[in-house]
Amino acid sequence: MQVAAFIAGLLFCLGVALDAFQTIILPRRPTGRFRITRIFFIATWVPWVLMADRVTDKKLRGQIYSIYGPLSLLLLLLLWAILLIFGFGLFYFSLGSPFGDAMLIHTNSAWAQFDTDLYVSGTTLFTLGLGDVVPHSLLARAFIIFESGVGLGFVALVIGYLPVLYQAFSRREINVALLDARAGSPPNAAELLRRHAFEGSEEALIDLLEEWERWSAEILESHISYPLLCYYRSQHDTQSWLAALVSILDTCALLISVIEGAHSRQAQLTFVMSRHALIDIGEVFEVLERKDGKPRTDPDRLPSKDFYHLCEALGENQLRLCGDPAAAKRLHTIRALYEPAAHGLSDYLRLPLPVWVAPPKVNDQWSILTRMRTDAATALKSAGDRTPFFHDEDHG
């Protein structure tokens, strides 16, 4: 029994150490199907989704989804601590519970001794050092010293892990929030191109795509190393990192399929990086294939009626897409490169995907501001045309 306890304690401690190393320290995608973190998220996210899906209020349901990310982080840290306490407690139990405990004077049961072992393990891991239980062997003292070091390292990892996690989240959300003014809320490709239909828009669009190419690279690096960030949601229900990423991919797909020029070249670069991030994150959550191993069959994000509205929204570029079957075929082919992963992540994380063309809004801030700017420019031009010309005789 003591041998079995020692082996179980060793498995607990090594499992936590390896899992914490892969989750916090290792800057690469964690591997292994039986990792503690992976099992934890599978065991908690599925019931959480089932509970949230029963809520009929959309706003309340979104609030429940948003709680899971921060709460799961705290629960994961708590799970690691509990497993370490049990692991070292089993070590002490395998040594015959070599402690002097005043509460065990009138009992010699194995369960009471194990309670003492867990108590010593807990107070040692959190470095309380109460001193009410005294070890009676050198090996037990050595284990206590080692567990104290593990406890200090555990606290240090937690303190260092949280700022890194929230800094990555903050950097991600800045660009997601900025996209609200450039592509609407929720964002969509047609609105992004419509708002960049002005003189000098080609340079502005290139700058925007360059910025999102870098943002996609940051998402690839941070969300592969820390998949927990994928569960963190934006401040507003109409925004999400997945909707922003897919809307940029939609925009790049349109630019590659329809429009030629310098921004088409930048669109290719941004598309490759954005798709790379989307596919790799999809592989982390294993959403690219169904559970039976067959390819995914998802609804069409651009049915014929929406394609017609997209043609109308593209303005002068509509003939290049809607009047050219080859362009429409290119768009369909490009969409197939990333939409399966987008649908998979959307279904798993419960994050809605953006539409290609959003219905018109009654109180659209962008339309109001654009109309006011146009009216102001027209008024200034009219005032300039009515300004009389005065001839100054002194200055000729």
C-alpha cells in the first residue's frame, strides 16, 4: 500500500510539474492528450456550454460565456495546488506518516494519519510553517524542505503568469476595438471596403492590412502558447477576436479575387498570416474535423441572396466580381481555405462569425458623421463660391 501511495504521489507531482511547464513556461503549443489542463478544459467547458445554452436571454448568455475564461484560470491554479498537496501527502503516507501530531494520540487509524499528511502537505506548500506537527525522520524533513521550495516556485509562476496573460489579452483587444470604426460593429468585409472608398484609400488600406498582419502574428504566438486566451471575450457582445480575424480574412479574399493593385499584394500577405493563426488555433482545439473523422459540413456564409447584396455594397467593383464568373469562383475557392476552421472555432467557443454584408442600421454613427462631414464640405464650398472679389487699389 505504501508503494502504491508513493507511485501515485509521484504521478500527481510530475503530472502537475509537466503540465505547468507546458502551460506557463514552454513558448510552444502544448502536446499530449492526457495533460491535466486539456482534461480540465474538456471536463469544464462542455458542461458550462450546456448550462449557458439553456439561458434564453442573449445578453445574460453572453455574460455567462465571458465569466468562464477568468474563472477557469483560477480553478486551474486551484486544481494544480490540490494535486500537489495530494501528491506530497501520499509521499508522507508512503513513509509511514512520520509526524508527531497531538491530535493522533488517541487514534492510530490510517485515515487519520493520512489527514495529518495532507495537513502537513498543505501548510508546507503554502509555506505557513505552523510548527504544530513535527517530522520524526530525516527523509520526511527533506520532503518538507523540497515541498516548501515547490510552493515558493508555484507562487512565483502564478505571479509571473497573470501579467503576461492579461498583457496579451489587452494587446489583442486594442485592435479589435479599433476595427469597430473601420469595419462596423460587428465587423464585416463589405463595410470595411465601403469605409475605405475615398481618395488615397489604397495607402490607408495597405497600412490597415499591414497592421492586421502583425496582429495575426501576435495572435498566433500568444494564443498557441496560452490557449486559455481564446476563452476570454471582448468588452462588447458585438466584438470578438474571432469575428475580427474572419472579417479581415473575408476582406483579403475579396481583394485577392476582385481588385488588382498594391493592396492586393498586401492582402495576400495578410491572408496567409491570418489563415495560419486561424488554422493553428483550430488544431489546438481539434475542431477541423468531426468526431467521426469525416470533413465538416457547415452552412454557407455567403448564400446567393447575400452574394447579391455584396455585389451592391462593393460599388464600382461589383462588376469585377458579379460580372466575372472567374472572380466569383476564385472567391469561393479562397473561402474554402479558412471557413471550415472558422466554423469549427465558432461552434466550439460559441463566438458568432461575421456576415459578409450587414443590414443597414437606423442610427449608424458612421453614416451620420459622414453625412455631416459632406454637408460641412458642401457648405464651405458654397460659401467660397459666393465670396465677392475685392480689388485693392493700393496693392494693385
